[in-house]
Amino acid sequence: MPYLVDIVVVSNIPKALGTEVEVVVGLPSKNPWSLPFAHKRIFIERQDHYDLFIYSEDDTLITQHNIEAYLQASAVLNSNEIPGFLRSEQGPDGTIYYSTIHSHYHWDASSVCRRGNDIFAFLTNEHGACYILTQDQLRQSIASGGFDVKPHEGKYDMLVSAATDPYTQCGYRKLICITRLEDFTCKHLTNKYIGRTGLEKSQVEVQVRAMLDIAKNGGPVPVPMSVESKLLGTRWTKSYYEPCRNDLLSMVPEGTKSVLSIGCGWGKTEEALLKKNIQVTAIPLDTVIGKLAETKGIRVIPETMEAAPEILAGEKFDVLLISGLLHLMDDPVAFLRNYRELLIDDGVIILSCPNLTHLAILVRRYMGQPDLQGLEDYQKSGVHQTSHRVLCSWLRSAGFVVEQVEHVIEGRWKAYNKYTLGLTKGLWASEFIIAAKKRAS
């Protein structure tokens, strides 16, 4: 690398890493997870000594090519925008996976923008296990008051917060250059997430093409309904990459010919319905993730969940499918009523929702655990306190007759349920699956 580079390793214990590596020993706080925050004091004290400041976890590779791409992008972005990186892994067969894209993290279709000759977009996962700041960007971050802070956690845990504060607390918005995605991808050397989380490169390319089409066509993009909770760590947020829900599929009545999936992600469950020769129409969480569902042969309505009932007026479906979503709706009853009109007479709605009256949650709330603060207030938490009684009440108010309630009980809680003869299963269930029929008007 044709640059003068100083390497500093922060550690909780002394390490002998050679004369060219400086080791700084000491935790910023008593919490051992606070170690990553130690780099901030070093950056602050040496802000006048370097042109670039690079933070990286010890298993994430930043190359000269990455650095030079960062400098090129910084030159064309707005003053409150900053280039960011994704992280990739390589499987034994050579397949590339993007481990940064998983769970509820997704591309913001409305963020797609042209800067210079390139197209950029915002990914809701700001964590890339690394970041780069120019000297001016570091000074601006420090001046914001959001950089020189005590170890903390919020949207991300403490380890990740240390690497995301420039984006979440210092006034910058992290944008990924999607026209040169490989230039802004860093290798995760351990490849530890393969088979556990992340998207294959081909799936990311589908999403990138969708965003490039947005940039090419211009015009407004439908703003999707928020499906992210406000709780610490964004608990009980809707997943964009939900695995196939065979437990929901098992409740689809025999003879079903058509299903409307509301809040579809990448389409694994919907794909399984297609394989049963059932016609599937999906309203995606957003237009970008909808393109992944389309690749599976699913008919996708590129509208928001609020607007879709009007777009589909006149069509009728045998089954409505809603997975892991209703507890995040501002007005669940009104939401259900709007979609009820799209069901045939005696049509069925099948939905799943987390059980927020699980015994473990009740105990944690009693103990005042910070990750559950505000759970009792939807405006603060973005989550309704769902139980099977609450869900059944919503369905009845929306014009449905509840026919079946399944308690999803996992792990050690199965034993507790057995010992209590199933009489208190509402305390042990992590989730409820409910089937209800449309009530005659």
C-alpha cells in the first residue's frame, strides 16, 4: 500500500504483535463489551496527525482499493452523506454471500440517488464492521457531540454501536455505491455466517437492478409502512427474509385456489404455496424486496400495504396470509377490515404474531430490563402487547370468527407446558398462529 500507515490494536490484555503495531491496553468501562469504543479516544487525540482514520474489526479486510473508492465517493457526496461498506463471505464452492443483508435490514427504495456518475442507496443496516473517516469528517463527527460518548447500546448492541456511531449519532447518512458495489464490499475473513444469515450475491444483484431501475425511471417511490419496532435492538421487527413457514402452510384449507400474502418479504412461504398449485398474489414490504419474490414466480403488487386494497378492489381470494406483522400496525383492526373485503364469503385469514405476554417477558419487565422499556405504550415502542386474547379480539372486531389458535412453544418451555398439562400454555408460547373465517355481513 503506497501510504504511510500506523496500525493500532486495542486490547484488554498486553499483546506482542511486533514493532510495527502499537497495542493500546485498557477497557473504556467495566463492561468487557466496551472494548471497541477504545478506538474513539485514540482518533480524538490524534485527529491532527492523519488524513484518514480507519476502524475495523480484526476479521474484516479493508484494501487499498476500498480506501481509494471511499475517497472518490466522498468527493461527490453531499456534506451530510458518507460512503459505507457492505461485508461479504465466500462459500466453499466460491459463492459470494452478503452477510450485512439479513433479518429486517433492507434497502430504502426512496433513498436511491445519483451522485456524480454513480448511484447510491441507503441500507438500513448501518453496521459493516468497519468505517473510514477523512480528517474533516472526523472533526465534524466530534463537533456533533455524538462521537465522543460513553460506551452504549441502542438500535445496535455495544459491539456494533462503536462501529456505527458516525452514522447514527453524528449527523451523517451512510450511503452504499450500488453501481460499484464490489469496490464498497469488504471481506469477512472468517466466513462464519455462511448458511446462517446473509444473501447470495445473485439475490443482492436482483435488488440492485431494482434500485437502478428506480434511478433510471425517476419519479416518486411508494413509501412503505414502517415494520420496525422502536424497542432497544428493534425487538419483534418484521423479517424481510423469513424462512418458509410450514406451520402457517399447514393451516391453509384443502381446496384453496388463491392466496393474498400481505407484507411479503423475499417469498419463501409464498413459493411453497405456488408449488402446491395455488395462485399467489403478494403485497411486498417494499418494491425492492418485491423483486426477489417475483423471481420465484409470485405475482407482486408494487404498492404499499395501505394502498393495495383499493388497487385490488374487485378481486377475491380464498385466503389472506399475514406473518409477523399485525403487532406493528398502528390500527390493526382497521387494517384487517380493509383486507377483509378482498376475501370470498367464508374465506380464511391466517396470521402469526409474537406472544408479548410470555412469562420470560413478564419477568424481564418486572425487573425493569432496558430492552423492554416503553413496551406498554405503542407510541413509544411501535409494538402492541399481543396475546391470543388481544389477537382474537382484533379479529372479531374486524368481522372474523376465530376457528383455531395454535401456541408455538419452543425449547425448554415445552417441558414447562407439559408439567402444567397445557393449562398455562399462553405463558410459554413465543408466538401464536390463528386461523379465522370471514363472518357473514
